[in-house]
Amino acid sequence: MQLPPLFYQPHLHGTGEAVKKRGKYSIIGWSLYDWANSAFTTTVVAGFFPVFFKQYWCAGMEAAGSTARLGIGNSMAGVMVAVMAPVLGAIADRGSARKRFLTFFAYLGVLTTALLFVVAEGEWALALLLYIFAASAFGSGNVFYDSLLTLVAPRDRMESVSSLGYALGYLGGGILFALNIWMVTSPATFGLSSAAEAVRYSFLTVALWWGIFTIPVIIFVEEKRPPEGVKRRVMIKEGLAELRSTFGEIRKLRHIFLFLLAYWFYIDGVDTVVRMAVDYGLSIGLESSDLMLALLATQLIGFPAALGFGYIGRRIGARRGIYIAIAVYLLVSIGASFMTTREEFFILAAVVGLVQGGIQALSRSFFARMIPAGKSAEYFGFYNLVGKFAAVIGPGLMGAVAVLASRAGAGGTLATRISIASVSVLFIAGGVLFYFVDREEGRRETTRLES
């Protein structure tokens, strides 16, 4: 049987149908990791943990205090990943250990997420500590998951494979989130005594989901073995030396540097919309149940939309696809400032679902095409460093604009509306910088360095 070009990997050892078959399973196994770990971002990070942390683990605490603790926890997790990502990436590249690092961090995340099940009411410190470790493991694992894209995907199919991963992530995360919402809204159906118990079991289902669906990437993705006789201490030392060299390289690689700068701005806007959407909806008077349903709708729409952006990337190029997504986000950030009803919130959530996976998938494949394949974990370490620091400007910008608007005489709701509109500046800045990025010239720059 003739396999489609999406699954053909000429760099795999062997010939004929055996290579094609291994290439197919490699891509499916790699893509299923997104299906596996997206349950954590949907059910835990975006869905239940913020609410459960405030109402159960911080019961009796002032809202401002619980919000501050959660904010500090998110920041600590992000900083841990940002600091570790380039270092671990360099070591993994040197020892051909990307898959082993991915496995370690995946199951660290599985373990710490599962342990949330046993944290009792009022034990906010333990809950936050486990959350920090789980979120850090999630982010660190993604450094190596992203870097494996250059190993499993033929260079001319990176948009398709990257989009397939995000699409399965939206579908898998959405399916489990739908089940978890059902558990919480109807605990008796599942033999549970309360919504609180259902949330605790939801954390356990995320751990099981994440752990089970990580197995295919471990089994089917092939990575060459490190050279015989290389000691771990030597591998670490050489990896750190290579990291210093790569940092110097990136500063000289104009188009890679420009892309990372552009990505920082527009993905900061994307992350701000994701992180602040529920808070913004509550601020303008929407019900939390409606916000959860809107989040679920975003996930389910994101599945076919991410696949669609893979097609767009092949037909008109990743650059144009990214620009389409930036333009839609620009309109969303402005349109949200005029939103007044739950129906309008659902419409905006659906629109975000159309482009969220697309801009992430095409950005990943765009970057992967420019970097040297042999140093992909290291370069993706810097890529993820930028991504983790991305959620710094947007929330701060919104907060500062809201304060300034209030001092200028705007009411509380009006100040909040002005603050969400200010996020549009990030998409404009990212779009302008991205205009000066030439992917082919960036690839030629890295080729000259490799030679």
C-alpha cells in the first residue's frame, strides 16, 4: 500500500515499505503525546485548578491572597522551565537523549498531578507545590517533544505533522475535559458524593490519561543512540559548552533572532487571551459555568481548525497562515472590549478556537525549518524559553492599563474593557517584526554555520 507523503521519512534506517511503516507509526506516536498532555492544560491549568485552589484549598482566605499565591506559583513554574530549557536541550542533543528527557518529565508530571488527588481541604501550600512541579514538568517535557518534530517529520511536511499534533491535543484535551465537566456537574452519576470529590477524581483521570498516551511516543519514535563510551559527565560538560556556543550563534543569526523576538510578542498576546479570558468574563458579569462551556467549545473547534491550518501552511505557506492568525487575534482583542453577552463570549471563544492551534503549530514548524536538525532540542530550548517568558508582558500590560484607566475616571468595567483592548499592541508589534523574517535566508544562515 502506498503511504501518503505525510508519513514518509527518508532519514530512517532501512528501505522500502518497512521504512514507510516505521515513519507512519513514528508520526502517530509523536502526535499522540499532544493528545496525552493537553489534558493537563485544559482540565488542570485552565479549568479546575484555579477555581478549586481558591474555593477548596484556600477556603476562608481572602480572594486577593489566593490569587496572589496562584500567580506566584504560575510564575515560579514558568521561570523554572525558562531557566532549565536551553541547558537541558543542549545536554539532550549531545547525548541523543531527547526521548529519555521527555519520558522523565512526562511521568514526573503524571505523578505530581495524581498526588493532587490526596491533598486535603485547606492544604494550599502542598497543592501549590505539586502544581508547580507538574506545570514545570509539563513545560520541560514540551522542549523535547517539540524538538523531536525535526526527527519524525520530513522537512516538506513539518506544517502538516505539527498541526496534527496540536489537532489531536485539542481533541484529546476536549474529550477528557467534557468528561470531567460531566463528573463535576453530575457527581452522583459517577458514584461520587460531591462536586469537590469529582474535581479531585478529575485530577486523577488527567494523570492516567497523560501516562497511558505517553507510551506511543516512547515505543514508536526512533532516536539514534549516543556514541559508545561517552560518559554522562562528559556529555553534560560538552552540552553546556555547546549551549554557550549556540547562544552566541543565535545573536548572529539575524532571521532566527528576529523570529524569536516576533514570536515573543504575538505568542504573549495569545497566552494573555488564554490566561485572562475566564477572569475577564467573570469581571464583566458572566457565569463561571458559561465560561467553562466556552473553554470546552474552544477545545473542540481547535481540533479541525488546527488540521485546517496544516493544509493552509502547505497551500499558501506558514508565513501567510501565521499572519492570518495574528490578524484574527487582533480583531478578537479589540472585539472583546465591546462584548456584553454570553452569546458574544461564545462567538469569540469559537473564533479563538479557529486560530489558536494554527498559530502555535505553524510557528513551531516555521522555526523547525530554520534550525539545524542536529541541535533541535537546544534551539527549541530557546524557543520554549521565549514561550515561557511570553506571558509576562500581556497580563502586566492589562493590569497597568486598567489602573491608569481607573485613575483617569473610567469605571471598573470600562477600565477592564480598555485593558483587554491594549493586548492588540502585542499582535501589532509581533506582526511588524515578523514581516522582516525571511525563513529561507534564516536557513541559509544556519547552513553556513554548520559548514
